[in-house]
Amino acid sequence: MAIELPVAVVTIATAALALATRNSAFQPRSRPGALSGQWASGHTAQFDYETRYFQQKVDHFGFAEDATFKQRYLIADRYWNHNGGPILFYTGNEGDIIWFCNNTNLKHLNYFTSEQALADFAVLIRSLKQTIPGAQTSPVIAIGGSYGGMLAAWFRMKYPNIVVGALAASAPIWQFENLTPCGSFCTIVTNDFLKSGQGCAESIKNSWDAINNLSSTAEGLTFLSRTFHLCSPLQASDVGSFKSWLIDTWVNLAMVDYPYEANFLQPLPAWPIKVVCTFLKDPSLSAELLLQNIFQAVNVYYNYTGNAECLNISQTATSNLDDQGWYYQTCTEMVMPFCSDGVNDMFEPVPWDLQLFSDTCKKDWGLRPRPDWITTLYGGKNISSHSNIVFSNGGLDPWASGGVTNSVSDTLIAIVIPEGAHHLDLRSRNDKDPISVRKARALEVEYIKKWIEEAKNTSVSL
């Protein structure tokens, strides 16, 4: 049975007031990404939409604060059935938002939470259904990837009266204290490199000692600066940042290990980790030769186009992502433990230290995180009372470590895409897509159709 084509509503929190930045980037320093490379960087060529603004409340949960901001959203209704056709609502995440940290204060940042974002969505949808002719009885499906996927799942959980179902792609809703082992993320990254070339993960693992040894002398720092074509000479105080930059590079490659050329975080070849691993075959090389090969590997990520004159260790992605926004959220409600042990992964041993993390947040933001708040708010793994959510995760995606990878019930469905990196299923179709992602998309559509048909038999008017 054919399904009416929906009106796609894509919300991206932004405004003249930076406090409108409700949906930020993900960041351990790494973070889940936006919807897709095609959507994020080239949607004008593929999608016909209109930009609109909605006067949104700053605080949905108190009555003393009556301020509002202009929330931006995109609406595409060219193929929509204007007689109650379904609405696909993309729960926006990072990208194309103001660097709020330079434009507001802690008073306004207090409203920068996932629950305020969900309330924004709910109020906006109610208004759209009341004001768009033909939308009054339209069932709404929430769709999101990464942090947007978390919001999509939580939106269905918190507002089942607003959305009849949700597709949560690469949504690490369990990447929190006492829910997921802190080392699982790094283990998946390492496995991606282990499977992509003999000696590859081992070379990266050996590189940390090589860096530590060379960076202990002025000559070694000069060698590193020249070998990696750094934009600024490496100082002794920069070594920690340099290694973090490399870690982010390996993590980002795992996230965007797509089967075709893509331009999500950086312009990259098909199966970029396999390309990277062609330079990392011999982990037994001397420190200098090994690090020269490490440079060739990271140069695939940062200079696939050949246009980079030098490499900047303060930047790991070309897309417009808000690192500071996510950093603030990790210091409040999004406290995600990450660690490495150097045994089950290819990284230096770094334990999870909540007290150190809290002290850093206090120093940088003047506040301390609440590590138990998200699980209190959204239930942690106790979600069986909810319904109509599909959780999709890629087997190559490190964020699957905190994702729902086994079905919780017959209405809380897990779909695993073995050859999939970060929300591959939300990207545009490609001839090189593996069979697993094609099957996943077909199954997702089946569930969405089912939810819409069920909603037609009940009143969905708001």
C-alpha cells in the first residue's frame, strides 16, 4: 500500500539570541555528527525547502521567565499530501549554529538542555498542526541521527501525544555512567583499524611511545612539527593537544568509514580506514619512520583534496560543528564516561576520572555536572514501557557502544548494520551502499508505515 509523501520539517536551533542554541554538537572531543554529508553540505541541490521562524519560549518549565527567541526551522512540503499526510520531523542536532559561548552568559546557558529542546519541538509541532491547512490530523514521525537521534528517541518517550513514532539512528542513549563500560567506545575504534589492514592498529598503538620519546627534546619537537606539516611549531606544552588531535582523527575516521567518497567531517575516499592503513603496515619501524607513516595516514583525512598547506591541531572537522556547545552540555547533563586501557584498544591508558572531569568543568564553566540526571530523566535502560522507536546502529560506528543494539520489545526495535559507520542509513542512497543498509532502510520504512496506519485509526489532532 502506498504511503503519502510527508512534509519534512527540519529544525535547527538558532536565533539572534545565542541562547536559542538548544541542539549542540557531540564531543568527547569527538562527537556524533549531523544528518548526512549530502544533507549537511549540499542540501540546496537536492531539497526544496523554505526557511521560517517561530517565536519560541526560552523557558518552558517555569513561569517567571517570559522571554522568547526566534527559532529557525526548515519546511519542505512540495510532495506532501495536504489532506492529513504524515509529517517527518527531523530533530536537529549540531551544525550551522551560533557560537553561543561568546554571546551569552550562564544565566541563559541554564536553558541550554535537551529537555528544553524537546519542549521546543513539541510547541513548534502543535503550532504547525494548528496553522498549516490539512495538517491538523497528520501523524508525526520523529527522525534523527546522533545527538538528533537521542532527541528523536527521547521525544517519543516524553511526548507520545505529539509524535507517533521515532527513528533514532546512531543514538547513544546508553553512553552514560553505569550503563556502558567506559572503554567500549575505544574498543570499537580499534577493531575498525584491526579489520582494515595488518599492522595498522599496532602501528597507531606504537606511535604514542614514539611521540613521547621524540617530544622530550627540542630537536624531536622540530621533527614532529616538520613531519606533520603543522601550521604552528609544536611546543612542549602542546604535546597533549597534539596527541588528542591524533586520537580525534582516528575516532573520526571510524565514524565516517563510508563505502563511497563522502564529505561529512572531511572530504574522504571510499572506505577511508582501508586507505589510511596502506601507510601503516609495519609497526616495528623506528620512531622517526613510524611517525612519517602516521603523517601519511592522517594526511588522508586532512588533505585528501591536496589543498591543505599545513595541518592545524586545533581543528579536526571542516563542517560547522559547535564544539563549545557540546562541551558545555557534557559539563551539565550529558556526562559520558570514556576511557582507554592500551590493552583492548590502540590508545594510551587513560582512566575515567569523574572528579577530575568535574573539577575541569568547575574551572571552565563555574558549575559541576550531574552524572545521574540523564538516566533519571529518560530512564536509562528502563525503557520497556515506551513504544514505536527504531534504534539503528552501525557495526563500524564507535557510538554504537552506547546504542540500543538489541530489541527491548516488539515495539522498541534494534537494527544493526554490520558494514555501517555513523548513521549510514540516514545518508542518501548510493550504488555502493552495502546490502545491510539497504535492508535496514526498507525495514525502517515498514515500521514508519505501520505507525502511520495505526495513528490513522486514532485521533492525532492536537
